[in-house]
Amino acid sequence: MFIFILKAKAQTMQDIDLEIERVAEALLANFDKKLDDTAKQPVKSEIIDVIGQLQHILFPGVFENRHTRSGSLKNRLSVMLEEVSHSLAAQTRLALRYDVQYKDNPQEQVDSLSWELTRSFISKIPVIKELLDTDVEAVYKGDPAAYSKAEIIISYPGIYAGMVYRIAHELYLLSVPLIPRIMSEYAHSVTGIDIHPGATIGKYFFMDHGTGIVIGETVVIGDNVKLYQGVTLGALSTKGGQTLKGVKRHPTISDHVTVYSGASILGGSTVIGEGVVVGGNAFVVKSVPENTRVSVKNPELQFKSSRNVSPHTELDQMEFWYYEI
């Protein structure tokens, strides 16, 4: 019996080995044909490293693990900027080669263009920094739970997602292929905030809590806009697929607008006027004139106890419907 068990076990292991070999062969079918294309694509882990380096650059001194004087910090920033330039140029070179527009260009042209695009991006870092400073200011002034700007920079997911968006947006404007989307989807996976790098977002942008916010590619957002968790700024329909590429599909949000949790604002022709407040769970598919309040009709609440059922109670919650705790 013991020998029989050993033989059966050996046969089972042999069968598993054969199955593993078969699966490996199936997964590698046509691998050699695909290898060239795979080698041309940017490396996600390298791009994530670039984001981390840029975070240190954009918020100098905040993420340092030791006390640094301004003189030595300047030298460190210079070194980090040089490292980012080389890393980004290398990934941009791969992204350009991945793009069908450049696949037949001589390598020298691709190399030159990657450095030109990298230089243009590096020159935009002070602009990104200025915009991020306004975002941090908006959060600090608007959130009583924030005790310092350093706390906001280090720990708030909305600031991290906003930083990655502003980096990716500049690369998007430079028509760098693929890399902006890799960056934005990485931030999405980390924070739960989904901002397409093509969106246009003004100064003093505040995402309170942030989780579940979705901002589409052709969204335009003005200055001093505040969004709560779960807000969707999306398209009415994407059934047209690729035929809708380049079409304004997402709404425009004017200055000084507040949109509370769970609200959806959809459509390329939808314009939310200046000073509008959109209440929680509202579903908006038409333009709203300035200084308007939009709310869902008051819900009807019912209260039941274990002893008896009280008549349904309708509460006047209009003033409370806009606000979050």
C-alpha cells in the first residue's frame, strides 16, 4: 500500500510538471514576435520613481528624512532635477517609440525629441509648484481639521492626486504618449481619485476627502472649486467610442463652485455657473446659471420601533442637504 501511494504521488507530480510546461508554452506563444513591441514601452516602476522624486522637488524639505540647510538643499534639488531629467528622457524615448506616430523615425530624432520634451517639462516645474501651493492653501483655509500645511502635503490624498495630475497634465500638453496616463492611473490606484491628465483645472482646487472623485478628459474647472467625495464630472454617453475622441464630452465648472458628495454632473455642453452649489447626490445634465443652489428633493424618512410603527415623518432638511460632516 505504501509503495502504491508513493507511485501515485510521483505520477501526480509528473502530471503537474507536464501541465506547467504546457501552460508556460501557451503563455509564451508568439513571445518573440511581441518582444520588440514590449521592449519599446515605458517602464511603470521607473515612472512611479519619477513621481516620487518630483514630490521631493515640488515640496522641498518636507519629505527629507534629516534636517537640511537651504544651501545643501539647493544642491540636493539640483541633483534630483538632473536625475529626474535623465529618467524622464529615457522613459519618454520609450513612449515615443511605442507611439505609431514615431515608430519609423530615426533613433537620433527620437532621442533628440525626448530630451526636448523633457527640457520643456522641467521648465514647467515652477508653474506646477505655484499651482500646488494654491491647492494646499485652499485646503488649509477650507478644512478645520487641518492643523498645518505640512500635514496636508504629507498626508492628504487629494493633494497627492492633485500633484500627480498637475505633473501628468503638463506632459499631456506636450503630447508625450502614454506616460501621463500611467501616472494618473497610478494615483487613482493609490488614492481612489481618478483625474484624467487631459482635464483643465484652475487654482485653489480642493478635493475634500476625495475618495471616488472622477474627472473626465475634457472637463474644465475654474478657480476656487471644491469637490467632495464621490463626485463624478463625466460624459453623458461614450457609445460612440473612438469617434468621440477630441470631442468635448465632459462639463465645465466655473469659479467658486462647490459640489457635494455623490453628485454627478455630465455632458460636454453642461456649464455650471460661477458661485453654484450642487447638493449631495444630485444628477445634473443641463447647465446651471450662476449663484444657484441645486438640490435633490427632500427624502422622506420613516421611523419604526420594536413596539409600534410611528407615522412616516418628513423632515425639512433643505439647509442641511448641502453640508457634510
